[in-house]
Amino acid sequence: MQTRKLGKTDIDVTLICLGTMTWGEQNTEQEAFEQLDYAVAEGINFIDAAEMYPVPPRAETQGLTETYLGNWLARRGQRDDLVIASKVAGPGNGLAYLRNGPRLTRDHIVEACDASLKRLQTDYIDLYQVHWPDRSTNFFGKLGYEHNPDENFTPIEETLEALDGLVKAGKVRHIGLSNETPWGTMEYLRLAQEREWPRVASIQNPYNLLNRSFEVGMAEIAHREQAGLLAYSPLAFGMLSGKYLGGKWPEKARMTLYERFSRYTGSRGMEATRAYVELAKEHGLSPVQMALAYVNSRSFVTSNIIGATSMAQLRENIGSARVTLSPELQEAIEAIHQEFTYPCP
């Protein structure tokens, strides 16, 4: 399994990262263990979790994902062989059960990290990420930015100082961002340089054939600041597999079960998906492996976060690391992108 450097750190992470947000909702602990055993046997060393997982978030299941991972780590007994990432939640509707409504203040961040460490049964987290900003900005599918000069949000300075404290305490090795914008990323980097606080090592944002908005402003930052993308939703919630085409809603599939996952189900998204699926078949590839191999091939990507609810899906997803797209196929992908530019931001 190919590895890439995590930012400017001394950590090498595998090109494929095992995502975990279905564990505790769509997957049992036994199934999570099976996924972990297989992924590690395939050479994967990078596992991504979050305090609010599984998704959809519910008070009854919050923290189960980290608990499953912690139980597996305790059983395996080789913690130092792996790179474990987790995230602290920002404010959001429906999360009142989490610290009476999570914020990115010092007290919230310290409490969240300590709880994650306990669930993970480890003394340290390799990469601790801010799951989304405390301020209102354009993320989770929103393109246009609407400025509110009177908004009350936790300053990035306070958030980063709290993360600095976790690093100095040895609870966290490195920090990262998620669902962040160019301005937010550069503000974290500016403060890190001025105050000698931890430097952002990675940016976990959505990136797939239906949503290449990361390329607009963030890709240059990823390159120039050596803070590469940890691409999430590389299959657009499974849309790019083609299984939802033709009005199909497979039983137990994510977008069949949960109406909240509608980001990629618009008419333009469906049309673009059909074009990509047909292209993959013309070149003798599965639509899944073509879509994932495209993400793998991007120079600004550090790691591709794949998730699965079945072992068949997991095997196919991980197998994408062995797929190389021909120049002809990449040109054809770009032609479709020109026709369907950002159909699902």
C-alpha cells in the first residue's frame, strides 16, 4: 500500500484511510472488527473516527464508533503501528446532547479529547481534527458565503491555543481541519507561525467526481502549505457506484435509509453519475474503482477516506489503490467534468 507524508510531520499514512462513521449505526462491533482486521492485513495504517460518530448522529449512539475502535485496539495490542485520527465537533442543530451543544472553546475541546481518549483506550491521538468551523460559513454543500458581522463565534485563536495545550500535554500528536475554507485554513496557519502553535497537517473536506470544489481555492493551499487533503465521501455517499441510477433505492443503502443524505441526488448529479458509470464500463473498470482511483491520483490528496457497510464493498474500495487510470481515461473524465461542473457542491 502506497504511503504519503502527513503534512510536515514525520508520519507516513497509507493512500487509503479506513473511515468508520457507519460503526454503531449500520455496522455492529463484530463487523467493525472484521473491517479493521481486513484493512490492516491489506496494509492500511490510517483510521479516521470522530466523537459524534456514528452518523446520522443520535444521543443513543454517540461515541459508539470510537468505543468499537478502542475495543479493537485493546484486543490487538499494537497501537503504535497505526495512525488514529479523530475529531471534535463544532456547533450544530440536533447536537444539544453533546456537552449541551458543542463549541470550539478551550473547555469543550479538552473535555471532548479526554472523552475520545477514554473511548479509544489510548494515551494519545495521532491526528486531532476540528470537525467543522464554529463560525457560519460555506461548508456541508453551501457555496455562497453570507457574512454576519454580529455573529458570536469562538475565535480561531482560542481554538488553536486549546489544541496547542493538548499537544503539549502529549494527548495529541498533530492537528488537522475538516470542512474548512481557504480563509479559515490560512488563519490557522498564520496563528501557528506567529504564536509557535501546532501547524495544520491536513484538511479533511469532501472530494469526488461530483464535487471537485476543493480544487478552486484549497488545492493550492494543500500544495504550498503542505497540508494535504484527506478526501471524504469519495463515492458521494455511494452515488458514484451507480446503484441509485434508474430510480433504484437498494435496501439498506445509506441514501435509502436516511433522507438527510440528499446532497448528491439532484437531477444534475444523477446525469453526471450516469456519464461516469458508462465511461468506467467502457474502459473495463467498475464505477467504484474508477471514482476512487481518480481521487487517489490527485497530487494534493494525502489519503482517501473510504467507508463500507459490507466486506464486498470494503474489498472493492481498498482494491482501488491498485488501479491506474490511463491518460485517455483521465481526459475523458475531464470532458465529463466540463459538461457537469460541480453538480453537487
